[in-house]
Amino acid sequence: MTTTLVIRLSSLGDVAIAIPVLYSVAEKYPDDHFLMLTQNAWQSLFVNKPSNLAVFPVYTKGEHKGIRGIIRLLRELSLFIQTEEIKVSDLHGVIRSFLIDWYFRFRGRPVAIIDKGRSDKRKLVRRKNKILRPLKTSLERYQEVFEKLGYDSSLCFNGLFPEKPVKKQIGIGIAPFAKHRGKIYPIEQMEEVVRRLNELPDLRIILYGSKQESEQLENWEKKYSNVTSVAGQMSLQEELFLMNQMDLMVSMDSANMHLASLVDTPVVSIWGATHPYTGFYGFNQDESTIVQTDLPCRPCSIFGNKPCYRGDYACLKQITPEMIVDKIKMAGYFESQFSHR
């Protein structure tokens, strides 16, 4: 039996993107064993996983921190893996994963490492002479890594919850925050979106966010009668289960877009400093539901973590609440609600 070590430690969205590929490959090769190395916080993301797939938690801020932590991790892996036939699929391509790659390559094991396409991404985000064209998606880059190891990586993934539940109430989820400023729609404009949706009859609105973001979202819950905030109240698996029951999610270019994609829930996604051309769009999502502006400076960042060189974040501020509500209306899930306005 062959064990394939799969490395993708972070971030949550990137780990989520790997799941359709990993599950598909594992399903096609039931005689092989797959061991996913990822941060301990993301273990619960792997719902209904194939029986030949295990998740090995990595504590990058604890016992596996730094060089000594990597040495400890390798010792733990050597005790855990019970076969000499080992392959390494590095979906991360950072210093920490390179050290793991080197360890196994030194022992003659086949190692395949992701090509992140950094050169093309730099051309996409540079201020002058941009080359604005769609790049390979992260999912496609993950597939290439498995192909290098001899696996058929074509997709057969139908979602973490293949059977959609029977809904008792129409619902829309809204995740208004992201990790970086360049991805966050102005909060006062997002509140206007919430206000307009709240006026629709029989529409349940669920707000998603972290514990740190809960105060703002709880204020909206108090202010609008059809709004409920679950920020900081649920585990990751509970959030996935609730998203699975939503008709639609409204999300920034953030992890929530990818989580909704994993449970086959359509997303209206809002993009600012980043761009779908970078390859981080949600798995199986409809590109017609993207909300973005056509400013020539976009994209200025791959991850949205660079300050706006214009200083005004026009890429986000020029997206009106009407544009977002119109995209929600176009998605076709709430026709009866909009017809009663």
C-alpha cells in the first residue's frame, strides 16, 4: 500500500480549495492511503471524507513551531506512517513544507510541489503594463501536483453534504468580513444591503463572522427583524451544516466563499483589490454572480493585504448596494420575495 502525504497547512480558504481534488483522488484510489497535513484548527473541515483519507493535525504555533517543531513533526510522521511506499504531494510550497519535502526526497521518495505561477501573478497585479488574463485556478494547480505523482485528478466531488436538506424556510447567508482590508466591502454600505434584504417578506438572513466581528453583526441583528447573527457561536462544522441549508451566500473573496462552495451553495461574491483572474475563485461557482468594478488599477494585490496606492479603496466603495442586491435578484432564488416589493 502506498501512503501519499498531502501538505496544505493554511489558510482556511486554500485548504478548502484542496478538498474537491483530494477527495476525488482518494475515491479513485481506494488501495492507497492519503494523509493530509494541515493546521489543527482545520481538521473539522474534512466532513464525510473517504475512508482511506486521514488528517494529521499540525500545531504551527505550538509544538511544531520552527525548525525544532518540524523535526518533531517528522519524527511523529515516521511513527504514524506504517508503509515504506511514500509519496509527497506539496500543495503549499512554503519554507516549512520544503523542509518536509527535502526530508522525504533525501530518502528517495517521490515529491511533487505546486507551481504557484508567481511570475504571472506579478504581471497581473503590477501597477504598469498589467497583463490582465485569467490564470490557472488553485484547484487546477493542486490537480497538477497529483498528476505528477501518477494520479488521475479529474473531479468526482459532489460536496461535503451530497444530499441537500429539505428547507423549512428560505435563507440567505451574509459574510461581510475578510482577513485583509483590500477585501472588505465598506461596512456602512453592507448594512444598506442588509437593510434592503430585510424588507423582503419571508426571507431569513444569517450573518457569519468571527467572535471578534460579532459586536457589529449583533447590532444589525437587533436593528433588523429578519436578521440573525451566528458570529462566534458555532464550530466550523456547524457553520458548514448551516451554509448547506442556505439558498445563497453573499461573501467577500474570503474563506466563507470557499466553505459555501464545498457544500454546493451558490455565492454572490464581492471583489475589491483582488480579482477572480488570480485563480482563487470558489469551486464550481457561477462567474455571473461576481460583483466587481472595472478600475484599471485592479487587481493590485493577490491576497488583498497591500495598502491601496490610490488611498481611497475605490474598487470597493464604487460597488453600490444596488449592484449587490441586483446580483442576488439575478441569482433567481428569491423571485417571489422581490415580486412583493
